Amino acid sequence: MKHGPFGSGRGGNRSVANSGANSKASVSRPPRQADRLPGPRKRFGQHFLGDTRVLDSIVDALGDLSQRTVVEIGPGRGALTDRLVAKAQRVVAVEVDRDLVQHLRARYADKSQVQIVEADVLTTNLAELAGGSYVLAGNVPYYITTPIIFHALELPRPDVAVYLVQKEVADRMAAPPGDKTYGALSVNLQAVVNVEFIRKVPPGSFNPPPAVDSAVVRVTPRPEAVIEPELEPRFRSFVLAAFGLRRKQLVRVVRTVASLDAERALDIVTSCGLNPEARPETLSPADFARLVRALQ
């Protein structure tokens, strides 16, 4: 059987005890299944975080957990879960890997406040799973980072969400207008939440090490979103289309995306107090929101 880097090694070591003419060969018992640490699986994009300082910083970024329910995305072997269990009133961990689910259920079998859910997070209603207000934490698989983040933005949103993501994605999440990394992800997030860069995380903090730097980011709902909940799908669609034309002037963007004639597009842009020659990468989330409302 193949084991991961932190697996239990080879069982079946043989020791011989001589007792006169008779000798017995005794075989050491292999570790219990619950004690074996499942190895990382490439198809799930697994990189297990082992840096205690980073783990502690994620928990600290969530705030006081003594009366909170924490939903954890991708608990892996339980390194972050251990810390959450020690601090939170309740922990609900969502894991798609069946071997890890078995490991975690055995690990927390005596913890009544811990629930291990075998599920794909993208098809799971997180608020329903939490059963009320909650905070969210997760070492997010890099190949589905954006879908997970937007899935977690569905109403009702977590009071706080702390993610461990690829640093390039963290930079885009927090980028201001005009920054070279500012784009559709920046706008669509910042329209409804505040994004804070907490810390950079080097590849050596993981097993196996990823090929890129990572970062911890904290996401909290804005007291007043710049776009109404019922307009969020339209807003996201428009922003994505606009950044597909990011080198075009704004009047051309509006004309193309909304299928308008040049005069009508110019009227809408100017009515929003925006420069017709501006480009999408210079507009704030509030600017985009005014455009979306005007285009209704």
C-alpha cells in the first residue's frame, strides 16, 4: 500500500524472541486505519498546510469564535480543524475526499461539536449547513478558487470569511481601481465585501509545496453593498463582459455589451457622471453599479 509523505511507513516489521530451543516470530501490528494520514491527491488540488504560524493567523483573523459556528472548507488532515475545535462553539467541516472524511470522523469521534460533511462545497448550501449565522475558513483548492469564493457570497453570507489562496488571486481580490491586477474579480468582490490582505505564505508551508506563493485574505460583508441583491447577477455579468473589453473606451464598452447605438450609449455613460473615454480598469465598483442601474 502506498502512503503519503507523513504516512505511517511500512508495517510488518519482524522481531524474533529466542526462548531456548523454541523461537517465535512476532510481527508488530500495523497502525490502525484512523492513525494513518491520507496522502495528498493531485486530482483534488490538495496541498496540506503545516505551518503553525500561518494556521494560527487564520484562526486569529476569524475573531472571537467562542460563540460562533465555523464552516471549514477542505479540512484535509485536520491541522486547522484542531485549532478551530479548540476555539469555536461548533465546527462544520466540508470535505470531498472520502479517505480524508473517514480520517476526520475517526479523529473527532469524541467531539460532539464537530460535524464532518462529505460533500462538494460547490453544491452545498453553506448557510443551511451552518443553521444560522456563521464564519467561514478554508485552504481553497487553487483550480476552483474563484467559484468557491463566489459560491460563499450567496446570501446569507458568512459574517467573516478567511481564505488561503494563491497570492496572485489575493492580489486581484484586494486591488484598487487603476492597479495592474484590478479586474472583474476585484470589482465583483469589492461591490459587496471588504477584502483585507492578511499575510503572504511561502510554498514551504505546505505538503506538497505548490509552485507559487500563497496568501491569507479576510473577506467581510460591506455595511452597505454598492449594488442591490436583486441586481447582483446582472452586475457580475456586465462587469465580466466589460473587462473582456478592458482596452476599449467606456462608451464603446457600453454600446457593445448592451447592444445600443452610439448616441444612446453616450447618454447613459454621461448620465452616470462618467468619462466616455475611460477604460473599465479605472472604474470603481460604485461606478459600475451606476451603469448597471442606468441600463435596466
